[in-house]
Amino acid sequence: MKKRILHVFGIAMLLLSGTTFARGCDLSVETGDGFTWPSSLSVPSTCSTVTLNLSHSGKMPKNVMGHNWVLSRTADKNAVAMDGMKVASASGYTTAVKDNDDRVIAHTVLIGGGESTSITFSLEGLSASESYTFFCSFPGHSSLMKGEFKII
Ligand code: ZN
């Protein structure tokens, strides 16, 4: 009897570790009416695509406390954020990323309290030896809401 329980436990552990492996390509960032933001995110280089889920649990509208998730090389981050700042008010706070900005690897739309969004992108062309940063490009947020994106 005891042996059988152990056996079932072993299968459950196998299933669990399988699930964890698949989740490595699926990232979640939860934020709110403040500047909560992870300091780093990492994905295995074996992911063919990565899906980033962004959720905003606050109550403030997106023109006041909007958030998005933008990925660029660390060297491009400040310039991308600067351009995004101008786009935010001009677009009515639907986006804070310049159109066709080839410095941007991936980005979501801007969301406000109670909203969520996601983006799926490929790691093709990215390198584990390059430095990447993910940040929120809502005006004034990128110095606080930024983290290191690692390919491992
Ligand atoms: Zn933000």
C-alpha cells in the first residue's frame, strides 16, 4: 500500500516538473496603481516564442497611471522611452511606443486599472550575451519600472 502511494506521488512530481518547464516561455508581470515591477525576468534560449502577460490590478485610468511592457536592448531603452513619451498623449494613451520603432523588440498596448494584455514574440535574432531591458514607457515611469531581461 505504501509503495503504491509513493508511485502515484512520483508520477505527480513528473507531471508538475513538465508543467514548470513549459511555463518557462510564459511570463507574467502584475502591477497596479504604483510602480511595482519585477527587477528581472528570464527565459530559456530554447523557447521558440515567449508570451508576456501584463495585468494592472489598480483602479486608475490609463491616461493617469497607464502601464505597458516594452523590450529593447539596454542601450536603446532611454531613447525608446523618450520617443514613447511623446506618442502617449498624442495617441490618447492607447500606446506609448513610436510606430515601427525597430529598436523595440516587443511591446504591449497601454493598459489602465482592471485591464490586462499580452504579447507573444520570438527570440530569433536575440543573443544571450546582449543586455536587454524591459520597462514601462508611460511618461515618467521608465526610470522606476524597468528590469533586466535575461536569456538563459
Ligand atoms: Zn507604468
